[in-house]
Amino acid sequence: MTAPLLAVEQLRKEYKSGRQAVQGVSFQLNRGECLGLVGESGCGKSTLARCLLRLEPVSGGIITFQGQRIEALNEKELNPYRRDMQIVFQNPSAALNPRLKVKDSLLDPYEQYNTRMKHTYFSCSSRAAFISELLEAVGLSPSLADCYPHELSGGQKQRVTIARAISIEPALVVLDEPTASLDVLSQGAVLDLLEQLQRSLNLAYLFISHDLAAVNRMSRRIMVMQEGRLVDEFAKAEMFADDRHPYTKELISIF
């Protein structure tokens, strides 16, 4: 069998205050798969995401990415893996530097990782061509390259953050509440875009949300998190099975 892209075993995150934000979480994510993670705000979803990408140190457990254990690597040792794991945050306004034009925000990761990229998705024949192809890939006009974030709508800004995430050809994109700050129309458009990009670029997603409807649309497998623990995991077709966890049934009742 093909090894999973990401394998997590008994992952824990405890803060100095004693709060246990993530408690014994274990799961696997395969290449090209979208795995959903749902739970109410404050249950530890975003903390888990930051730990998986080693944006925060972990308190215990094992994280294996592309066959290599990364939970104890220092920043220099992590650098070879950074290109292959990217994240899209909930608030695109906070994720974009207001002083940088769109093209400069998109070129920042390109400049850092260009020599390691396979150039499978984008031609990269020139910086200008790269920016144009990237914006078109997320449904934006290349003319927006010279705009600043405040000149864009919320949906456009989130598309720019998605473009930045895929620009360096990652294997995994963690989507942390990617539509939560958008209006309903923009939410649907961004989900359409994410589905299209996953198919065309063979991306693996960890799709994190408190919105079960969005998770259900995007994911074939769904995990449910409550108070730092995974309390349920199932294939989408099994969502309404009688043996679902009581908390899952509570979420489904308002679905």
C-alpha cells in the first residue's frame, strides 16, 4: 500500500497554563485527498493545524510527513519540508501584508523556493508570466497584480492567499476556516475554486471548519473534534449512521 502523505500519532499540545488544546490526536491523510475536520470554535482545530505544520512546537506524539518524522526537527531541519506544506488562514486581510502589492506577496514564496520547484504547474518563464498564470489559476485578472490588498474584495483577497499557497507546488494545503470571513456568494465561489484546484493540481487538503455543510461538500472522510480530542471519524456516506458519536449527531441536527 502507498504510504500516507501525512500520518499523526497521539499528537498532544499543552500550554504553560496547563490547558490541553490537543489531546492524543491520530489520523492519516493520503495524497490528493481532502480530509475534513469539523468542530465548534475553540475545540483545538486551529491549534492542531499549526502543530501539524510545525508553526507551534508540539508537546508529544509523532508527525510523519512524506515518510519523515518532523515533530522534533528544528527550523533549519524543517526548511526542506516547508515548500510542500502550506496553509490558508481564515482572515485573508490579516494574512496579506497591506504594504505589499499582490504581485509582491505572490513573489515572496517564489523567490524563496524557486530553485526547489519542479515547475509542473506554472511555466515560470518569467516573473511576470508566473504571476499572470497564478492569478488566472485562481480566477483573478492579471491586472490585479499591481493592486494593494485594501483595493480588493474579501473574496479576491482569499483567492490571492490561495494563489500564494499553491504557487510553490505544495503536496498539502491546510485550509483553516477558509470561507468563514466571506459572504455567502463568495463562500460558494471559493469552494468551487478549491475543488477545481484539487483536481487539477492533485492537492491534499486538510479542510478545517465549524461549518459541517462546507466540510461535507469538500471531503470524502470527516473527523469530528471536541475539546481537543477526535471523537469521531467516518466516510461521508456514513454520516447519518446510528453509531455516530453523540456530538456528531448534535452537529448534524443543525446541519
